[in-house]
Amino acid sequence: MLRLTICGIALLASTLTAQAAKVPVEAFPSNSALVIRVADVDKTTVKLKELVEAVEPAQAEMASATVGGMSGTIIDNPAKLGVKKGTDWWFAAIAEKGSPKPVLIIAVESDDVAAVKDAVGDAYTYVEYENWLLYSRDADAMKAVQACVDGEAENVSKAADMKAQMMIMQADVGVFINIKQIASQYQGEIEAARDNIDVVLDAAVAEAQGAAVPAGIDMAAIMDFYSDLAKSLLDSVKDMDGCLIAMSVSKEGIQFDEYLAVKKGSATSKFLSGSQPDAMQNFSKLPAGEVMYAGISLDMAKMMRWSVELMSKFFGDSVSEEAEVDDIVKKLEALDMKGYVSSFGLGDLTSGLFRVAAVYDVNDTSAAKEAFQGMFKLMSNIDTPMLKQTMTYEDAVETIDGQSVDKMTLTQEFPTPEGEDLNPQQAQAKQMQQMAMQMMYGPEGAVSRMVYLKKQILATTGGGTEAMTALMKSAASPSTSPALDATRSKLGAEANVIVLFDLPSLVAQGVEQASQFGLLPPGALSLDGIKPSYLGYSLSVSEGGLDAKAHIPAAQLQGLYQLGMQGFMMFQQFQGQ
């Protein structure tokens, strides 16, 4: 087994070495900010044609001819004269400080170097490297290329790790962002921006205090939070090595893969390593056919601790005593809460637009209930001249299918200063706010229902008891959705964040609700003939960095195209009236 493993590694290494000899990266200078690979244009054009055929067959030939005819312009050789067919094109961009625009270096394989030079012209400087011809309008950049070819200067090949190198070679279009180089080049500007954060925020605090900040709002704590957040983001830049964005096209849709490499052992690496990706199999327990699904697998206790402490800092004594906050935080940290999945659907303006359902996995639902009640109590004490928020928690107030149901009701008011009456504008604004809450959540307002099972918590917001009944049934009898599963399979086996979005359904249903106001005719957009599909996004974190994937199914593009055509025809009808 050991011998087979060693042979496998040796074979992989030799394959990558042979592959590396076929790419011009070793001729690109080390200060290249971007490295781009465009795979065989002819094959990629065929893939694009197949995708367009899946979306709208009538447009396939035109799209293929347009891309094929214009592709040569990106190498300043429209007819692609002298460029070897079936080969990739590479580009490097060098961004010098003080330069108005980046310097572009182009690399193509050529079977007739003279023909390429004649087609591209004398405005370019050329360097040959093995079977590659590199050229740029910037002569100094080509001197740096020549130095790399001669082995006298370091090239950019070592900037990307093995994973990034493999990803760029597998995609139809790959873009490597040399963050380490960019951060080094602009280190002075990054440090200046970091130092300037406190100056700007201190001035904002002074101005806010001079404007009489409402009682109960701790502006200094708020600004400290934003200062720490901004500094952390800027500090994390120095921990990043590079970013790879890859795009691939097929008749199934468009796939994006992104990879952000982070130095292992760095502060950013340690922060990212705190949460484990998950398969998120509970999607099947949510109601089917909703317009959006989302899942999170993070350190939920840490996130809730952060939110509780943040609320305490922002609103000070209007939230709770410090000892009470600490008690709630300890209860949250004791929960082995991995994350949750949720769905979002649209209702109507009478019963409420929002339909939110969620499933939480937790080791001890009794302890979770106690911790949640503490959080709700904490947030119900927000009472400032700008906002009065009340959360009322009712224990075991309903029974649905034999299960005890808790209710949490959120009310928000924008109070009038004591001794003052509402002027007409304020009265109208308050009335509109109440109408908006009713349209969003229905007659009963922003009510959430919770059912505590043995190892799971079911929760709904909006939709009344019917929404909880639907969630309980779907959780008891999980079922799969072919459309959702098709996209889910493109997003990796496990992730920390997943979002699945049926955009055509959201648009069509949103337009239907708008028609109730008379803004559009009923049935202005129809989903008839449009296949269910989901645009998907996933994010996975690890000690080595971030991995993100996005998938746009052909059916999603087809649905949007058909809705667009319906909208265009409706617009023409309006103009004809």
C-alpha cells in the first residue's frame, strides 16, 4: 500500500510538472497581480452554444457566432492569425502604484510567430518562451518577462499553491489574484487606512455626542465595534496568499469555484478553523417548493455570545445587568448547537407575505429553550427614545398535532417624546409602519412559533398555525426535491453556508402581489412552462482558507429568459394602449 501511495504521488507530481511545462506562468513576473487562463476558445464556445441551446435554442447559433467572432479581440488578434488551434490563452496583469491602469501581458501558443506579430502589430514588444509567444504594449514589462525566461528574475509560479494551480487548469476561465503581492505593494496604504479608522470614528463620536445622542444608546461602544471590525478586516489581508476564481460552462449551467488561500497558523487561519462544515441533510425536512433555502453550520454558541454581548454594549442599561448577560452567555455556550437550515416563502398581503421555517439540531432542547427564553427576555428590554422593542414569550400556549407549541411575539414602536403630540407627518409614518408590519406578517403580527422535539427545534415566523403544521409534517416525513438536489450536488458534499434561491418564482410571485395594488395587471407574469430550479451558493471554511461555489442551472437561466420575454411583451402592450 505504501509503495502504491508513493507511486501515485510521483505520478501526480510528474503529471503536474509536464503540465507546467506547457503553460507560460514561469515567464510572468513575480509582481503580477492577476494571472488569467482562458481554456481552448473553440471548445469553450461549443460549451456555451450547448448552454444557450438549453436556455433558448433559437439564440444558440447567434451566440456561438458572436463569441467565436469576437474572441480574438482579447488577444488583439481578431482573426487569430498564427495562433495554434485548440490551445489556451494566458494573461498577466501588473498593477504598479501610480499607474493609471494595469499593464497587460498576453501569452498564446503559435505555429506561425511571424503571422501573429504581423496581425498584432509593432505597438507590442515580443518575447518567445518555448512554444509560447508573449507580448505587451509595455516594453519594461517585457524586459521583466525576458529576465524570467532567462532565469535572472523570480516568476509568479510559486504564488499559487497546488490547489489553486489545479483549479485554474480545470476551468474554462480561471483568474488568480495575487493577494500577497498586492498587499505587499500597498502595505503603506493599508496601514494608513488602518490608522485613519479611529480618527474618522472618533470624529463621528464627537459629532454624535454634540448632537445629543438619545438616552440608552452608547455611541462610543458602537464606534468601538466598527473600529475593531474594520481593523480585523484590514489585518486579515496580510494573512491571505492568493485567491482563485474559476468558471466553467456546460449544458447543465454555469459553475463558479472560488478559493481563498490563508497562511496556516495565522490569526485568520485560527479564526476560520473554529467551525466544521456539515452535510446539512435537514433541507429535506423543510417545506417543499419555497423560493429560498439557507443553511448555516458555524459555532452557533460563539455567534450568539457575540450578538448578546453586542446588544449589551450598544444599549447598555436598557438591555440588562452584566451578570444576567453572563448567565445567558454561559447557557448558550453549554449547547452543542451545530447550526440550522431554513426556508423562505411568500404568502399574500392579507395573511402576511413572510413565511420562514427553520430546523435546529441541538443536543439538549430543554437547555436550548431556557437559553432562548433568556435571549428573548434580554432583547425585550430595549427601550430608547428611538425604539421600543418588546418580545413576549408564551410557554406551551398552543397544541398542534399533539405537540406543545411556544409563541414569541415581537412588537416594535417608534415612541413619541413625552409631552409631545404626533404631527400629521409622524402620524402618517406610524400608520404606514403598522400597515407594513401587517402586510409582512399578517393580522397577528411578527409571531414566531417553536416546537421542541427530542434533538431538534422547529420554528416558524409568519403563516400562523398552518405554517407550523406544514413544517411538522415535512420534518416527520422528509422528502427530496429533484430541482433542489440537482443544485445542491454542485455545491460540495459539506459546507458552512449554503443558499439556494429560486429567482424566477420569487419574481413571478412578487409581481403577482404587486398586482393587488393595481400597479400591474393580474397574471402579468406566469410560471407556466417554467421548470423549478435553484441558483446555489456554498461557502466552506477551514484552517487553509475559504472555498466557495456557485451554480446557475440552465433551467434558472431559461426561467429568467421566459419571464423577461413576458415582461417585454407586457411593456409593449402598455405602450400600445
